[in-house]
Amino acid sequence: MSDSEYALLARLEAKDGKESEVQEFLESALPMAEDEPDTTTWFALRMGESTFGIFDTFPDEDGRQAHLDGEIAAALMEQADDLLAEDPQIEEVDVLAAKHA
């Protein structure tokens, strides 16, 4: 499990009427995640009508920090005032157990 022990869980609340734009942003971020060598898994999530999320994993703290300092985070923060009702809630979490296909 050493490839996915470190993780981030982000929760995003879209502004009224901006739900489709948040979804499009998340879908468009996949190629950026694929270009990050230390991002071992990356999921864009829809958890409700206006609630979205990102869950991703990394082999170590350096990979997690590189992601936080990377393109996706920068693009999200650049558009946050327009798209989000509140600041993203980003939690650093540790994966206790995982199954990879």
C-alpha cells in the first residue's frame, strides 16, 4: 500500500447556478492529475446537487505537498471566487487500508 498511504480529501460547494461549471472544471483537471508522477490515484466526485469533491493519494508527504503546490490547486484557487460558495475544505488524511485492482 506504500503507493497510496498519504491522501487529500477536498470538499467543494458550488455557488448557485455554477454546478455545471464546477463539474466541467473537475472533469478537465484529469489530464493535469495524470501528469503528476506522484499522484497515484485521483478521483473527482459529486456528492450532492451542489457538493463536489476530490480524493487523491500519494506515496509520501512530498508527493502530497507537490500536488497541493501544483496546477490543479492553482487553477482551482484562481476560479474559486467565481465558482465556489465558500473556500474549499481540504483535509490531509492517511489511508489505513486500500484495494487496488
